[in-house]
Amino acid sequence: MMKQKITLQNLENFLFSLADDLRAKMDANEYKYYIIGLIFLKRLSDEFIKAKEEVRQKYKHLPQTLQDELLEDKTSYGDMFFVPKQARWWEGYTDSHGQTHPAIKDVKADIGQRLNIAIAAIEESNDRLNGVLKNNINFNSEKGKNNERVKDSDWKSLIDKLTGFGSLSGENFEFPDLLGAAYEYLIKYFADSAGKKGGEFYTPTEVVRLMVQIIEPKEGESVYDPTVGSGGMLIQSYQYIEENGGNTHHIKLNGQENDGGVWATCIMNMILHDVKDFEIEHGNTLEEPMFKDIGGKYKKFDKILANPPFSMNYKKANLTQTSRFKWGYAPESKKADLMFVEHMASSLKKNGLMACVVPHGVLFRGSKEKEIRAAMLEDNIIDAVIGLPPALFYGTGIPAAILVIKKNRKEDEPILFINADAEYAEEKARNRLRSSDIEKISYVYHTKDETNQKYSKFVTLEDIRKEDYNLNIRRYVDNSKDAEIEDVKGHLRGGVPLREVNGYKEQYKKFDFDYKTLLQTQNDAYLTFIDSKDIKEQITSNPTVVNVLETYQKHLGSWWSKAKDEFSTLQESKNINKIKEELLESFKNYFESLHTLDKFQTSGVFVEWWNSIKYDLKTISSIGFNESLLSDEILIDAFFQTDKEEIEELEIKISSLESQLGEAVENVDYEPESQIEDAEAVKKPASAKAYLKGAIKELESEEKPEYISEREGYEKELQTIEQLESDIKLTKESKKECETHLVYKLEIKRYGELEIYEELLRQSKELNVAIEALSQAEQVLEEIEAIKEQIATQTVEQKQLPKDDKEARATKKAKIDELKRIKKELEAKKRGYKEELAKLKKLRKDEEQVKQNINILEQLLESVVELTPQEAKELTLQKHLRLIESELNHGVKEELTTLVSIFENLKNKYEKSLVSIEDELKSSEIKINEYLKSLGYLDE
């Protein structure tokens, strides 16, 4: 039996299917706790059953009674979570009253209550989970549209799915952090599904990545998120340290969350990511910060990052530790934003750095909020203000910014303003920061680059004082596009203004493009287009442009020829972060010199690519190159192209036949009846055939030639429809068979064996046993047939005896009578075996079908060879090359599109001048007049 490692794609698809089962019954914001709770429970149980076996082996030399005690002693399991009997997925238990209870996987009634007992027992057995589970996850709560509990049948379905999926123990995954990665996917799915409410517990991963790159957490530091949500910022901080070669065992993650359910989710997130050193507290951060030093004062941290809830209410009277708010108090109604910033700034160590998402309003609103800004600015702690693109966050279109606060700023150091609100990717639900955008913002922040003052600029405190402490980003960094030139002479007399053409020189340089290949001189100040050919075609076929595109491909080929060798060593070195660092540097060296993409775009291409393959690399590092890295599409293109083409041909044939069938039905001259009142009737094969059959029946007895001809016409139409339906059915069956065989071939190619083949062999054995057990009934049939033959033989022999040999004839008759008696008894017995015989007949038929299927599968097993590690490696590297090629081409083509649009816009603007339009009008007027004269409406 095949036992393959669970892949990230497998697990993500499975978790999605679990969530999908409850989606129709309740809101995502409600059912997310059920799914997360079940996964957590299953994971702990799977890990525990493995640990329990290890403990059993450790103490197997001891008496059984002592072994049993040690197996139920949580100290035997060290630092891992202890799972008490009530919470075990695979194991039932007997309670203190002697009542037996099934394992969770086998519970059939009151399942919600049993799950509540399970999580309560886990919490009570593990101090680290104190207050986390039972007060925040209630599997019996009333939810959904009808405010009802989840039914036992629904719980049972979810539990059966989890049971059938397999163990969630780490050893079963293709790389160690797979469950954590899938958990992140699930949380994002819940945020997407919850819409506006999603923002309450989840910040888009791209924004988090940017903030983490700004604060750059390091090994040995403490990281704090006062509004931690599901923990994404802490997890990414942990991963950032790991990616940069730091020891993640030497980092302390801290967070506080007010919502109990989200708090529990965050803790489970940490555990499922295997984070060891974390502390997540429950409570209102503004009212009562839970992290305190030995003296009871709020604790201080090295790095802080947060996305606090926008425009929240608060009550000053409820605040404790009020020294946190030394810069002032914001209005209580929907103005808590700066209060969070003050808490975070106060919680920073003297060399600390923090990044906080804030709504734009806090940057410029007056009154108390202005006083807080002024005090913080005068204290010289605001290091940067970064404007973000619109609609990045779930459930709000409010413009947002990142406020960066640093405690050890130099005296009179200016504040960096970055206006990044115009650079992003537009997507359907919300906008997204691209990797190039993140790289650019973090680079400009850390290098303090103000080269492009439409993007970033240093502003002195004195200048901000002059603006009355207003931090509105556009006031200092206006990234508005320059007004487009509208040349009056060009519009009136024709011609493209040279000054406007020269305004795009930087874009021309990216492709070494000479605009004179499109435009020719009209006079000193104006140009005209050389010909009317398509602009895009002229530019994309331009030799210098083609050369630039080809150069990118050559550079990519050269870079990849060396880069791919790095992946070959990954399983041995396991140093993914070192490889990333080396490849990024080499990638930048290869491509930054080409100038089409700037250094941020170039880095963005690499980072976007790396993010798309990072889980592949974890798999390679863990278990090497293997089939799990390859999609079915890749394997089909590499090994089963003929099968793919055959299926495509059958699809085309089906489409053609269905089209012919539709035409044949439409050609039948009848009026169909609509099944729905007032709806337009549609001709269908069934109604067309019914009409034709009726018409044929009516004309059956008619003998006149015209009626015979009419009937034959109907018969031909009916035959055509029936033949087409038959052809469609047969073709669909052939297509299904080809698809099934392709699925089997893919399985053999991946694993070298077929699970269904093993199952069929088992079925064959079972059928043989069943048939053997019923052979007595079959034997009766055989005996009856044998006796019939004997009776027939004896009867013939009797007739051949002389009539006067009465004794011989009497003896023969006696034998025949005895055979008839036995036959009668056997036939009576046969009637008693009626069910067995019917069953035997079916078994024989099933056996024949199973044998046919086994024969087909054996042929497939012989024809397909299992994928070798070398083939897996080559195909995986090809996949990775295609992915980075796609990213690179996308970036270059975006720049090429910009170049094309420049000249298309110029042509649209200036192609027709006022003079040419007037000339066309005059020409049209002359033609009309001549036409009217020819008709005699105007005098000569």
C-alpha cells in the first residue's frame, strides 16, 4: 500500500474542503473556530500517539502495571503537549463511573459536547493553554442563519474526513512547517470569506512583510504586537529571522489580543508553526497592558509592529498605566488610533524600532490629535511616515500609512516621508503590494534615499512646525503626475510637438529605442508619423527592442545555468537562506545593468519568484527532488502527450456531434411545448423524437405514395437523431475511459504502483472465496444436468430393448424412476438455493469484470515506468525556470507596454489637426453638393 508524504497542495485543498462543508450553514467569522479547533485537536492527538509509542518502547522492560501508569503520566512526555484520554482521536476511555466512551473518531451522538469535553481536558492538562480553549471555542454554540447548533451528522462528516485524510504528525509532511503554512492559507481563506470582518484578525501578508522588513527583527530580540490578531506579524518576524540565518530559539514573541476566539487562534497558530518561545496574552491593550516588568510597570521591547483597529472608541477612565500616554489623550469617540501609537512608543526600549499602520486622518487632524503629533515630533521619535496604496486592507477603503518610530534618533535628524500610494497591483477584491513595491519601500527607508523627490523626501522638524505639525504626506511628497502637454498648435495645424516627445527619453532608454524610427521632422518644433502602420507592431518588431528582449532571455539562460546547480546541493546543505542570498545577488548582477527594469523591479522579480517556489525548496531540502513537486499537467506534457491529444480529439468530436445533433433537432418541423409558464419553448432531442415517433405511427397504415414518402422522411430524421445520440454516448464513454487510464498512468508514473490494482486483487480474492462458499449450490445444478443426461441415455437404452424382454425393460425403468426421484429431490434443493444461485450468478459476472480490469491495469503497469529522481529533478528545475521567465517577461512587457502607449497616445492626440478636419468637412460638403446636383436638387 502506498504511503506518500502529505504535500502543501494536498493539505490546502483538504482544509478548503472542510471549510466548504460549513460555509453554506454559517458565516466564515463563525465557523473558522470550529475548523481551527478540530485541526488543532487532531494534530495534538496525532503527535501524542507517536510520542506514546516512544514512551511505551522506553519502558517496555517494566511490569505492565507500571508501564500503564507511566503512559498516562504527563511528565513522561517532557515539553510536548499531553493529550488526556478524553481528547484522544484514536483511543476510547472509561470514565470514573465505569462508563466507556468511544474515541473521538467513533463518536456518533452529542458530538459537539464531546468535542467541548476534549478541548477542556487538553487545556486542563497543559498549563500553557490555560484559559485558551474552553472559554473561546464552543462546539455546541448556536450559530448560522437559523441560530442553530451544528448537527451531529455534519460533525461526523467533518471528523470522518479528518480521520480518512491521515496523520497530521510532522513526520507525515513533505517538509516540517507544512501544517503551519497550510494554517496560514486557511486563515487567509477565512479573512477573504469574512469580508469586512476579516480585517479584525488578519492583515494582508504583503503589508506584514513590508513592516517586518522595516523593523528587521534579529536573533536575541523581543518582538511585540499589541493587537496581535491571528499572529501573522509575529510569525513573519520569526520567519524573517530564520531566512536571514538567525537562531529562532533566541527570539521572544509577544502579543496581546482582546477577542477571545482570535486570541485562541493566535496561540494555536504559534503551536502549529512550532514556535517555542512565545507569550500571547488576552485583554484590552489600551486599558490594561498584560506584559509587565518585575516592578509591575508595562514591559518594553526591542521591536514592535501592529495594525490596530481603525477609529476605535475608548474611555480614558478605564485606562491603567497612564504614563504610557505622556504625549496626550485623543478624543474618546472613534479616535483611539494615536492612543495605540503612544502605547507602542512607550513600550519601546531606548534603542527600539516600531512600525504601526494608521489611518491617514491621524496625520493631519487637529485639536488633541495635533497636540499628540506635535509632542511626539518635538520628542524626536517619529522616524518616517510611509503612505500606502488605497484598498489594501480587508473591509475598509480608508487610506492608510505606516508610522515608523525610533527611539535613538540623532538630534535634528529630519523625518523621511515616502509616498508609495501609486505603486501597487490592482486585484478584484482589494489591491496588493507587489514584491517590487515592498523592496522599494524598505530599500528607500533603510538607505534614506531621496533621489526621487516625487517618491521620498527628508523634511526637517522646522518645516513641519511651519505646517502646524501636519504630517499629510502629499504636503511634502507630491507624487501627482505632471500635467499632460496639450499643444495648441499641434492640435490646430497638425504635428507632434518635439518637446512632448523628448519628455519620455527615460522610457526610450529602457529599450535603446530611437523615436525617429516612427517620427520624421516636420519643422524645428514638430514631427509627424512616418506611416500609418500599427504602432505596437512597429515598436515590438523594432531591431533594438527585439535585441533588448533577446538579451534578457540570454542573460536568464546564463544565470540559470549556474543557479540551477545551487538547487542540486539543497538536500545535502539544507541551507535555503544562503542559496537565496547568493542567487539574489547574482540575479541583480545579471539584470540591473540592462536598465529596462530598475533595481527594485529586478529584486521584485526574484522575490516574487522565490515566494512562488519556497515551499518546493523546503520539500527538496527535506526529502529531495520527487513527484510531489510536479503537477499533473507537467507530467502529462512530459510523458503522456499522446493521451492528452487523444482526449482533446474526442472532446472536439463530442462538440461536433452535439452541434450536429442540435442542428438535426432544429430541422424537425414541430412546435415544442414549454415546461415553464410564459417561458420560450426550446426544441430538445427528447421532444423531437417523441414528435417524430408520433408522426410515424399516424402514417403507418397510409399507403398513398406521398404519405409513404412523408413517413420515410420522418424515419430518416429520427434515425439521424438516434444515431447522433448513440455516437455521442459512445464517444463520451471513450473519453471517460481515456481520462481514467490517464489518471492511472499518472499514479503509476508518480508512485510505481496503483492503489486500485491492489484493491482489485483483494476483491478478486474475496470473490473467489465467496464463489467457493456458494459452490455447493452450483454443484446441485451440475448434478441435475448430469442426471438429465443419464435419464436421457437410460430412456434411449430402454427403447432399444426388445419388447418381449420384460425383465430387462422393468430393470431399466426402475433405474430411470430412481434417477427421476433424485432429480426431483435436487430440483427441490435447487429451489432452496434460489437466492444463492442468483448471488452466484452476480458474483461470476463481477469476477469476470474484475479480471478484465486487472488485465487492463497490468498492461498499464507494464507500459508506464515510475518517475526517477533525476527526471523529477529535471522537470522541477524546468518548472522553476518557466516561473522566473514568466515573472521576468511580465516585468519587461509592462515597460514595453508603457513605451507603446506613449506613441499610441501621441498619435491619437495629434494625428488629426483642426485644419485636416476642416479639409475633410469641405471635401465632404463638395461631394454632397455634387450628388445633390446629379439628382437635380441644386442648380448647376
